[in-house]
Amino acid sequence: MAALFLCAGLAAIPMMVPPVAPAHAQSAGRAAQVTVTAPVNALYTALGRIQAPGSGTFDQRAQILAPVVDKVYNLETVLSASVGLRYAGLSDGDKRQLLEVFRQFTIARYISSFKPGGDAHFNVDPTPRPSPVGSDQIVTTHIGSTEDPDGTEIDYVMRSGPDGWRIVDVLLNAHISQVAAQRSDFSSTLASGNVQNLIALLQKKVKAFSAG
């Protein structure tokens, strides 16, 4: 009865809270969208820098890109999903060693793809959309060129965490998951149960990327 009384009493009191102004709500919505898309914009800005003429050697371009990759990606989440169920059973030391070489692999792959003098054009849709799974958001982008302005659709799956929104997967043509492709690639190497085989594979890929 007390609860009913309190509810009745509250209902009888005129609400004094002013309505939220539509402009304020729209501004807050835009700010939230910018927060989600900011990591992707930061990544593309860095990729533009490493493909600029005279951007330097592989190591010099890695120095430009590495801190950005560290900031915009949740690399441990990407690695865990790429390895699959085996990841939880790895020792802490193996996880640290694998994460470091996976970081080098991620950076080297970008540097190999966006070479000095490249003509990649980056376009980011400012309005993210909800992922069909969980509370993730998807940022749609296109990477094109002067000859092919529309380019290829590259989508980024964004996840919110203690450090803000971070990339946890990349989708080619809106549906081909990079994480799933890596899991397929890594699974045969991990079949023996020796994580050092995967570490050696990634080191080999890093070396190939840096020589290209």
C-alpha cells in the first residue's frame, strides 16, 4: 500500500523537468557517432601518412602507424577470436609472446598494403549502424582510388570497453570477416597444440611483408 501511495502521490505532482530540446538530442547523437567512428578515422589518417611520397623506410612508417594501431584496435580481442578456444588454454607467457608478434603482423600487413606513392582514397560513413550481434557498432567505409572512386567496402566492427571504442574485426564487402579468415589460417598451424608454430608462422609473414 505504501508503494501504491507513493506512486499515486508522484502522479499527482506536475512534472517540472523541462523537455529535452530536439537540437540538444541531435547534437548528443552526433557526438556519440563521432566517438564510434573516431578510431577508424584515426587509422585512415595514419594510412594516408604512410602512403605519402617520401614517408620513409618500412621501419620509419612502422613508427608512424604502430601507436595508432595500438590505440584504435583491441588487438587481444582480435587475437583471441582468431585463435579460438585454444587461446584460453595458453600460458600467460605464450599469450604475451603471441600478442606481440600478432601486433607486428597487423602493422606490417598495413605497411605492405599502403606503400609510399599509393593512391588509396578513404571514405568513412559518419553514421555507424548496430551490429546484429551484441552491442557492437559497425562503421562502413570505402577504400578507392582515382581510377576507382567507389572502391571496396571495408567495414569495421567496433566494441566499447574501458578504453573506449576499439576495432575488433574487419569485414570485406560487408560480410567476409578477417577474424574468421585468420582463425581458418591459424587452426591448421595450431593443430599440433604448439603455439610456437603459430608464432613462427607470424614472424615469417612479418618478414615477408617487410621485404615487399
